[in-house]
Amino acid sequence: MRARRHSLAVLVFALVAAHVPAARSQVWRTVTASRQRGAADSLRLHVYFGAGTFNIMPATEPLLYTLDLRFDANRVRPMHHYDAATNTLTIRSDSAIGHPFSLDLKRTGFNFNGPGDDRNGTDLSLGLARGVPLDLSLTLGACDATLDLSNLSVRRLHLETGASQTTMTFSAPNPVAMTSMQLDIGAAGLTVNSLGNARAANVQVSAGVGGADLDLGGTWTGTMHLVLSAALGGITLRVPQDVGIEARVAKTLGSLDAADLTERDGVYHSANWTTATRTIVIDATATLAGLEITRE
Amino acid sequence: MRAAILAGALAVATAVHAAGAQTKRAPARAPSAGDSITALVDSLGRDPNGVAIERSAVESGPRTVPAGTTVNGSIGSFHGPLDVRGTVTGNAVALGGDVVVHSGGVVRGDAIALGGHVQLDGGTVQGEMRSLSALTVGPLAKSAPRTPAQATKRSLSLAVGWYLVLAVIGLFAALFARGNLENIAERIRDDFSRCFFYGVVGQIAFLPALVVCIVALCITVIGILLIPFAIVGFVLGGAGAIALGFLAMSYMTGEAAMRWRGAVSPYTPPPVVQFLFIGLSLYFVLWMVGGLLSWAGWFGALIRLVAAMVTWVAVTVGFGATLASRGGTRAPGGRVPPPRTPPTIPDASWQTPTPVSGVAAARRPTPPPRSVQR
């Protein structure tokens, strides 16, 4: 009797599954845009990107920006706008047509649009001019993002991610000093390679459920101030051997894993703190989270 | 175990269906000579990545802005390249062609190519250079209409795909849910018109019932969390009932066809699978004919309409019967069918085997004849 009931349940499920047609047809569109540098002395970039693949890299041609966009017009309607007065480029590709969660009953079946649904996500590749000071504000949803900021003159950077897996690389020193760097990580992960090349005196990292892996390698001098906030997730810092470390860590059911540091009056110091030519000062808050400092 | 086998087999069935209904990637359609310039210009103005341009600025065929000349405002070509050697104070737009800005050429606005590319050949574009594969709004946003051959092929593919899926599902329903199928069919046989009525009411009441369900969950406050699951479960249940009902109706149809041919014996159990396949095939034939006549304009549409109506009636009756019989768990008359148990064997039957050759009956003792006393 039970076997029969199970069979019936499975049967009903399969019947329904068979009646759910495949997702509605895709209408792929591509947009390629670029702008000559002209008299622009800087570029502000605001990107709001939902699901798909997002890349930033240095432009190969002497252009202010290049933009390659590929999207399914049945799902998203990306737009971009450049304000010549403020040198601001805004790109939006962050909302599905209709509501972020929607059942499309217009066609023969139903189609579920979810904000994290990147099966048919948008591809956006952005090339940015070298030598032009850049203020970047990136808000990413559920996407795979690769940010190659090598050789770009990044003056400010604000990265906010939802459930995206993001890799950021500074393989060459930033031509300009970065005055502000703020990284807010949601539920996925962030990996930063050669963060030291960013030449950021102040870096703020806030990690939610996801984790952050920050490699502080690269060419930098002086003192870097790092403000870390981790909740539920974890942050790993990879610090070069020659860098002196001072860390203040407020833990609430959190942990600090730093074998190289010694505590004195609630402040952790590395052995070379007083002699190092470049140092890092860490103010960390760990709530149900772990902070790990390793030497590279 | 049965459930696992069933699940695997039905997964295959679903995969077959999914393959049949595979998503089509509609290719971007470049502007052609048949498109209306006015409609294109209008759509380009409404496209998020497009640009506004006056209709009067666009002319058919290749266009050139000669060196040393200035075009005040925008200029556009339709179905041909736009070569800029002079100065354009507005936008330079090519609909279905390339925009080429040659050395000495200046575009003070944007250079936009729809279905082409913007090429910089030593010139200057002060605005943005933009290439669009196609529009996202308006007539060109739609993919190219299907040719009659494509339409026929698509209709046939859909019909065959649905038939295969329903055949596989029907086979498993006949094997593992035969009782339910027979009860639903019996219900249809018992009162066809009432089942149809129930089916229509069920279809009309489906969404209101869902709303009532959601409201009821909201009232309980804690049930709010269950609303997404309730919606999915409700939709799944409804679709499952419709499918099961249609299979039962196919079974009925097959049985009626066989009975009409006089091929049903009252002394043998009904061949459920055979009836089911015959019924499904009859509906399939309707759709195949409709599909084959896809090229035939209104006549083909009429045949497809007939097929759709017949199928809808079958689905409605089956759905109504499924509701009335509570998924085939109740036989007509409201009685719950007795559980199927194997026939009982008398305990002592094996103890007294009977020889094949039979048992010689003993002669019954009879009293000796009386002697007559003289």
C-alpha cells in the first residue's frame, strides 16, 4: 500500500514535470559601445549588475571605455548612460523584466525568474582607460565577477556584492594613490590578489556570510590601515613577511588565528612591528566569525 | 523500489519532453528592406540602448557625408552604410549597415549602427560609438516569422514530443496506478456530463481556491512562511490532476474505439495499456493532422482549433472525474474500493490432493436382498 502511494506521488510529480515546458525562448542581443577619451580627465563608473558574468579590464585601445554586453532581451533590459558633464558612466543590468521573482504565464507554461538565476545570465565586459583617474562604484548581485584593475588609475573603489563570487587583481601598482577602498561582501566570496598594489592607505572590508581572502602582496610603502568586520563568515589576510602588523580585534563568539602575533594589553603585534619599513594596522570586529592572519 | 523505478523512468520521459521542447535561441534579425523606416526609427528611439532620430533624417540606401560639408542635425541610412567624411552635428545612424567615420570626419553626437558596426577610420566621434545586434523593443525585437516548413516541422515535433511523453507516463500509470486510472475512467463512464461540469468548475475555481488558500495561510500568521510551498504544491497538484484525468479519458476513448470495432471481450480483463495507447493515438492523430496542415492557412488553423477543442473537452472531463473521484481513490457511488488482496486459499486444501486420474468411487454398501419366506 505504501509502495503504491509512493508510486502515485512520484507519478503526479512526473506528470507535472512533463507539463512544465522548458524555459521560454531566449532572444539574445549584443551591444558594443565605446567612447573616445576626448577631453575627459576622469571617469566615474556606477555599475548595477544582477546575474551573469561581469569583467573589468584595462581597455586595449586608447578609449575612455569599451563595453561589450550580451543579454537575453526576454529577461533583462540593460541600459547604460554617459553624462558628459560629470564624466559619469552608469550601467544597469540588475533587474529581470517584471518582478525579480515572477511566474510568467503568458506563454504555454510558466517560467521562474529569480534574481540569482544566472542560467541565462548577462555577460558584461568593461574596458577602462589607463591613465584616467577612476572612481568605481560596483554593486553586484549573483554573478561571477573578475575585476582586473591592473594598470588602471583607480582613485576610489566601492564594491558591494550580494551572492557573487568576485576576484579582484592588482597585478601592477596603481599609478595613483587610492583614497578610499570599501569592500562589502554579502553571501559569497571575494578574493583580492596583490592588494598592496592598490596603494590604498585605508581599506574597509565588511564580510557577511561569505568570506574574504585578501592577499596584501604587492609594492607599497608606509602604513596601511585596514578596518575589518566579519559576521558569520571569515576573513583571511595573507601578509608579506617584511610587513609589521598591529591588530586590535574585538571578538564576539569569534576567533583570531594569528600564530605570528603576540598580545600585549589587548593589542596584537608582530615581532618586526618596531623595525618594519612598512606596516599594517588592523582594526577588526569578528562576530561569530573567524579572522586568520598568515604570512606569505 | 517501485517508486524509484517509476521515478527513473519518468525522469527519462520528462527528459524526452524537454528535448522536444528545447529552448529556441531566436537569432537577432537585422533590418531588411521590407521593414518600415518609420517603425524602425520609432523603435530605436524607445530602445534603452537606442537613440532618437527624426524620420526625415533617414533615407534608404548607402549615404555619404562628403568631406568639407556639414550636416546640421542627425543623419541616417537605411539598409546601407553611412560614410562620414565631413561633419555631422547630431547623431550618425545606420539601420542595417555600418557607420564609417573616415579621417577628417567628425560626429558630434553618437554614431550608432543597428545590425552593423561603427568603424573609426581616423575620424572623431565626440559621443558614443555603439553597435546593436538588434532592437529590444518594436517590430525588429521579434524574431523572424517561421516559414510554412518550419511551422509544420515545429507543430509535428511538438505533437510527437507530447505523444511520447504521455505514452511513457501513461504506461507507468497503467502499471502502477491502474486502480486510480480505472476508477477515474469508471467515473467518466458513469456520468460524463457531470464530470465535464466538475471540470469546468474546477478550472474556473482553481485560481480563487489558490487565493483562498493563501489568505488562510496569512490569517494564521505562522503559515505565511508556507505560502511559497503552498503555491508550488497547489500548482503541481492541479497539473497532476489534469494529466491523470486526461490519461483516464484517453483510456476511455481507446476502450470506446475498441468496443466500436467489436474487439472487446466481456470475458477477459480489459487490456488497460492497449486502450490507453489507442486513445492517446487518436488524440495524437488529430494534432498530427493539424500540424501537417500548418501551411494551409485558415484551414490548418481550423483543424488545430478542432484538435484543441477536442483535447480541452477531454482534459476537462478527465479533470472533473479526477476531482470527483478524489484522484481515483473513490469508485462511483462514493464507495471506497476494497483493497486488493490476493485470493485466499483454504488452509486444508493442500492436505487432500486429488490425483489427476481421479479417485475411484467406492461402491455404496447396499443391503442384501430379502429372501422370500415361503
